[in-house]
Amino acid sequence: MQAVDSALMAPLVAGKMAVPFFLDEEEFGFDDELARQLGVAMLNLIAAGRPDVKKHLNLTQHPIDEPPED
């Protein structure tokens, strides 16, 4: 993982998948569960293109306080 200037990357990622944040919603807030879910999503995205990483993932895909969907 590398931190880069998003303005420099914009032309390269134009049209790629975006992850929206609804910052204008009154009930939106960053909490521990959202941070965990974002981490899981990021690792899943990395693993999608890296089988060597995917084999090491042992993650709960659903929110911790909710049962998994069938």
C-alpha cells in the first residue's frame, strides 16, 4: 500500500469503482464498525487481484453485531 496524491491519480482511476461516503447524512459517522468494514473491503479488493494475499484472509464479511446473510 502506498499513499499518493489523489489529484495525481485522478486521471488514472477515472471511471473505476468508487466507494461513496454519505457525509451529508445527519446520522453518518465514522465508528469502529465502519472502520472495520472498510478494512475488510480494502483487503478483499486487494485479494481480488492477488491470490497470494487472498489465501491468508480469515475475515468476518458481515457487521460483527449482525448475523451473516444467507
